[in-house]
Amino acid sequence: MKKAGSLERVLEDLLFRSRWILAPFYGVLVVTIGMLLVKFFQEFITFIPQLLEADFRTVILKILVLVDLTLVSNLLLIIVFSGYEIFVSKIDTAGHEDRPKWMGKVDFSELKIKLFGSIVAISGIELLKAFMLMEKQDNYEYVGWLVGIHLTFVVSGLLFTYMEKVAATTKKLECEAESILNHDHNSGEKEKH
């Protein structure tokens, strides 16, 4: 019997330590943010010489590309920070003045909601770019697909948020009911004595 408990403890320790396998994934995602930074500056620097000759629509489209790259980088950063803290280990920067307020406070459900919000924003920018190019390209079917995909993201995000709210409310009600039952049970014990 003692051997089984020892084996169980070793297995649980191994499983607990296996979370560190995820650390390289987050490291690579940080590298991809650097890759996006290179593309960001490439887009910016190559557009500067064209700025004075470009029409308003082209300027807006180039700015939307930069915003798109920024949003994707923000999304990756949220995944890296939150995912690492949720699944691997806490990041010990609590005393740092620049620590984002949400860091260490985002649970898995909130992370998914933030991801949906970022995906909807990125999808919206892609849709806006397509609308701005529609006059030139006359590709209504493509824009229709983008609208459909964007609406799918929006509806999925709203449904997920609603389900999370229902689950949180249910959990809160269960905790309150358990607290009331425990209080009633403790009161009954005191009356017997």
C-alpha cells in the first residue's frame, strides 16, 4: 500500500512539473511578436516615400495594416502573459511600476473573452479594409464571406460571454446555498448543546 502511495506521489509530481513543457511555446510566441515588429516597421518605412503622392484611401489602408499588426501583437502578448501565468508559473513582477493591472488577475475564462474580443477587432479591421477596396476590386462575394465570418466571430463571442456569465452566476448561487446550509447546520449543532 505504501508503494502505491509513493508511486502516486511521483506520478503527480511528474504531471505537475510537465507544465514547464509549455514554456517554450510562450517563448516562441514572444519571438513571433518580434517578427510582427519587423513587418510593422517594413510596412511603415516602405510607405513613407509614397505618403505625399498617396490618396486618402491608400493612407487609411496602410494605417489599418499597422493597426492590424498592433492588435495581433497585443493578442499574442495577452496569450503569453495570461497563458504562462495560468498554466506554467506566476510572473513575479508585482512590485514593478509598469506591470499591467490585468496581469495575474485574468483567469482562463477571461482570457478566452479577451481573445474573442481581439479576434473580432482584427476581423473588423480586415472587413473595413475590404470595404475600402471594394470600389477598386468589385469583389462582392469576398466581402460577403468576410461579413459572414465577422458576424460568426461576433455571435460566437457573445454566446461564449453569455455562457461564462451563466456559469459564474450558477457557481455564485451554489456557494451562497452551501454557505447558508453550513450556517444552518452549525446553528442546529449549537442549539443541541
